[in-house]
Amino acid sequence: MSNIASNLKYLRRKKGLTQQQFADLMGIKRASVGAYEEDRAEPKYELLKKIAECFDLTMDELANEEIDEKWKPTPKSNASSMRVLSVTVNQDDRENIELVPVKASAGYMNGYGDPEYVADLPKFSLPMFNQGTYRAFEIKGDSMLPLPSGAVIIGEYVENWHDVKPGQTYVVVSREEGVVYKRVAFKYKEDKGLKLVSDNKTYDPYWVSSGDILEIWKAKAFISTELPEPSPEPTMETLTSMMAQMQKTISAVVDNGKG
């Protein structure tokens, strides 16, 4: 039998939150909180995950442990995961995609967990991203060419930083570097953090330490007002050069065969 109802009521009160305050924090209706605490309904998977993260618990602990004053949580590393403390939902009770413009990126390091700050961000939704937690970040500069400055990266929230995969791109939010969009060079290391690489090789790679990282979002799509230009038509000079190179390659193969 699930202990979600009693655990939620105990944890909410221990944190000093009213049902309305907790509902605002989770982006749901107050009546839903009452239904969960009275065991008349159970949160869906995504909401259950957010509730567990809010109280720094696993979903298994929230659902199955009897949490009270005597309960002691299993020690866990804080470096391997972070929590999204606030999201917003649309009229269908589905999570929005909040947009962090470049001009708001400096304030995002302080406000990413503040419900009021997040609620004030521009927001939208896309039908292909209706499961999971997503956020959009406007990027600037030329470090990730061919993506132009001003493009918007849509990222999916990474709960466990050990799930970060080398060679893939992420939006990494850190105290020192702010909001950056980079490619990860190595798998996440708790003692070091992440090594980030720009696709534009004129920029040097660098490490972001574990203690400095606030959030990681896996890049899933991008939006840009700059449409790709068509490939230029080959000139006679280009074709002549290609033919010469092909002849050299063929001659080398023939000479090797004779040898």
C-alpha cells in the first residue's frame, strides 16, 4: 500500500507550507493537493517525481517509506542530481516550456528555483514535447556555429547528471559561467564536473566543477529565424580541382597495385 498521502501531508507541514503554497510551488491546483493527502487520488509519474525532488527524496522513498520524525533518509550525493523547484502549467495542466532570454540569463542563476520568477518568464508549448520537463534558452555568440547567435535551444531537464553522455550537447547553468550551450567532452565526474567544448574550435574547452553546476538540460531542438542558405553551385575551377584530386588518388592506387 502506498504511503504517498501521509508522507506528503507530513513533509508539506514540516516545510511550513499551506496546501495553496505547495500547489503554487508544484504548479497544480490546491484541490489536487487535498485529494492526494486524503488518499482520494495519486499524483501522475511526472508530478510524483517533482514532489520527490522537492523534498530531496527518491520516488521509492516517497511512495513506500513511512516518513515521520523518526525516519532517517539514506545518505545520497547532492552532486549527481538537481531539482527543478518550479514549473508552470497551461490550461490543460501540462507543463509549459519557459523561455530564458539572453537578457534574463544573469537573473536566472538566482531565480531558477523561485516560482514567482519562473512564472514571469515567457512560455509556450509544442505538441512534440508533451512529456517531461523542458526549458528554452536563447544563446548568443559564435561558439557553437553553425547555430547562429540568437537561436533558442529547447532542453530537457537532466535529473541525474551521470546520465550526461559525451559528444552530445547540453545547456549547462552554473554560477561561474551562467547559461552556456556546449558539447560535453567526457562523462560527468563527481570529483571534476564536466568538460565543455565549443563546436567553433577557436574557443578552448574548459571544466565546470560539480559544486558550481546548478542545472543541466539536454538539447532536444532549436529555433532560429535564420534559415539555412543553399549550397553554392560548383564552379569550373572547383570541378577541375576535384577531377585532379581523383586522378591523383587513382594513380596512387594503381602504383600501389603494381608494387
